[in-house]
Amino acid sequence: MQPRIPRQSDREPQERSGRSADNDARLSPELAAAVAGARRRVLRDGDRQIDTAHLLHSLLESDAEVRSVFGDGPGIARLLGYLVQRSIGYGLRWQGGVEDSGGVPVVTEAEGFSPLAAACMEHAQERARRRDDAAVRGVDLLAALVTDPQARAVEVLQRAGIDPHDVYTRVETLDGRHEDGLADPSPGGAGGGCPVGRQDPASW
């Protein structure tokens, strides 16, 4: 049975637009470093926006806890290889478009983030709040990055032969608990949606 990934709670557009996608006061040092690294990579490579693949790449470079989710096997080497090749390989086709699954409002685009990446940052903050944690950790963002099949981070993971569902489950195991909604295994159940997109993860 595939794990059911909880749906991000809806908020009014005014609330979304009034909050920074990366509120540095709440980010752990590792996550703040990852976001800063993603910004530098966007400027260096001339990309249009910070997208979910930029965030995944920087998390792997900056956050040991995130790297531990992937282990030391060949999978993470393949993953980093694909991410490094972005500026000269398949990722070139991303430069002319905006990363948006259609499941998030355009208003979530903020401070140079793609709409989908901004929504992932918001979901990571919500995940930390549900855990009553003062800091948003890199694994909170990782859990958000792997839950929309249209995310560029998910595309890179799949190219590297890594199942996004497995990544999500490992993050939950690392936390030692399951978020509300994961216990509902039925199709269309209360927890049966992606936090940042409209597709059902069972269709991945």
C-alpha cells in the first residue's frame, strides 16, 4: 500500500501573498544555507527562478540530515550527477518556462521562486508548525519537494531511479511519526492528495 501524503490546507490568497516564501527567521541554519545556495546557483546559471530542482540540489549539498535520507549507495551519486548536468543537459528546456503544476495559485510566486517552489517552502513551514518545531528543517522541505509529480525535483529523482514515495516515507521514518492523514489508505481519503498539487500520488 502506497503511503497517503497529506493535503496542504487551503489559505486565502491575501494570507499567502503577505508571507515570504523563505522566512529566514524560521529556517534552520542548514535550510537557510540551502536556500542561499539555490539563489547563487540561479544567478550563476542565468536561470529564470529558483525551482524545486535547485532546492533539491542545494539541500543535498548543505544538509547532512537530508543526505542521510538517500544513504550512501549509487542512487545519490546518480542524482547528484543529473543535478550537476542541469545547465548543459536536459534542464536547458526548463529555462524558458515557469515551474507550476497548475495546482497552486500564481500568487504563491515570491522573491524569485517558481510558484511550485514557493508553495513547497510554505508547506515546509506548515510541516514544522504541525511538529511544534521552532525551526523549519531541510527534511521538511524535502518532504514537500517530492509530493507533486509535476515538480522538477521529482523528475530528476525519477531519472536517477529514486522513488519519490520512498523518499517521503524515509523522511517520515526519520521524524519517528506520521502526519495527520497518512493512516487513511483508501483512494480519495482525507489524506489522499499532494500538499502542493492536485494530482493523487497513487497515479504517479
